[in-house]
Amino acid sequence: MDLKSRYESDGFIFPLTAMPAEQARFHRSGLEELEATHGVKAMPTRGYGNIAVDFIDEITRLESILDPVSEILGPNLLVWGANLFVKEPQTSHFVSWHQDLTYWGLDNTNEVTAWIALTDANIENGCMKFVAGSHQQSIVEHRDTFSDHNLLSRGQEIAVEVDETQAVNVELKPGQFSLHHGRMFHASSANTSGDRRIGLAVRYISPDMAQSGKHPTMVRLVRGQDDYGHFESAPAPGGVLLVDDVARMLRAEALQARYAYEGASQTGKRLRQSASAKPKKPGSK
């Protein structure tokens, strides 16, 4: 069975290789240097780090990732978002069972998420888990929790019972990645290990997709061409957290928040935290 057929049947594919383990460790070091320099971890973990951090943008454009994504979506690809998910060691942070497309405000399902491991992702440190075939269902009811320990923007969780015995643990080595459908039931548990678990979730869409509302969000064209113009296009970042790029990233977050928090009783604290980061001026080290 070819990759696309397996994906259409199960709703996910793993493990695939994005980069050598040494390169993944190099990117982890870059992230941690950024954290140490800026004194804030919220900035690159939001949904558009690829707009303001050059090495995140570089990862989203790796041919080793774009090739299998193109097998599923076709030759033209946009990055609709790029989230860093960081779980600190021996903490209670988790991701509840959910379906990604519930809160994205997109008009179709021509989307694939590539989840790239910058560290080991295993059962002990809270790797993702999928329910095979669950993407074949429509979006089910979700409820908001806004839990302090839930890494999702609204602490959203599926409001129907999920059979945990059917879950597949998505264990990855540094540099490996998985692909999953936006209607896939998926979650991850707390990190009980002694090291961080870091992954980059890149949301690829085909250009024929559009926001279901009147306000287009921001994308980066990473392969082929966009003949539709349904979104606002972002240029490549000029470095790491430069002033203009950070302003553009914060604008992208604000545009996407119209959909992410639509109908919610409150807005997400992590979105507010990201605005407190201190960007660099062009040419600064």
C-alpha cells in the first residue's frame, strides 16, 4: 500500500525522516539559545514561529517533509501555521483528545499536519497517540476547559468518550516525523521523563483552501504556486525575532485568534504571553 493509501485509510503515517538526528539536536540547541537570550519561552511556541524565526521556517521547507505531504495534498503547498510543543520534564502538561480542524475556521479538509521531533518522543515523555480511522468521522462535539496544564489554546477536548485501548503511540526519534489528518482523534500525556520533549507541528494546506469567515489568515508559500490568493502571504523571516518579523507574527496570531477563540468564554493566556516577548532590532546579535 502506498503512502497516500495508508494515510487515507488510517489518517496518519509514521515514522518518516525529516533530518538526521544531529540536525534535530542542532535545532533544539537553537531554540534553547533563543529561549535563554530572550528570557521567554512563549514566543516561538505560538502558531506562527516560521514567520519570525528563520530556522523554524527552514524546517517547514525541507524537501524530506514536503515530498510526502505533496503525495497527499498535491504539488502546491502553503504553511498555515507552525507550533512548537514543549513539554518540560516531570511536569503535568498534556494535550487532551481533540480534532485539529474544530477551531481553525477552514472551509475544507485539504490539510496535513507534520509533527517533527526535535527530541525523542516516547510514551514516558508524552508522545502523541492516534485513533486509527477516526479522521473518517465528522467533527464531533468539543468542550473548552482552559486548563492551566493543557497545552491547547482553549484546553479543548472531545466531549464524547474515546476508547484509549484503540490508541496508537506515535514514538519518534529526533529528526523523525509523523503526518496526520485534521479530523484525527489525537492526544498526548504528561512528560514523566527527565528531559524535555520538543516537537514542531507544521500545518500544510493546499491553496484551494480558504477561511470560512471574512477574515483571511496568514500563510507562507513553501512549494509550487498559489493561484487562489485566499490568504495573506508572509515573506521569509530575515533572522531570529527581528522587529518587523515579530510584528508580522503577532498580526498573524491575531488574525488566527478570530477563529481559534470564536464562541469561547475567554481568550487564551498563552496568546497574551507571546506579545510580551522582546524582539531584536535588525542586525543585532
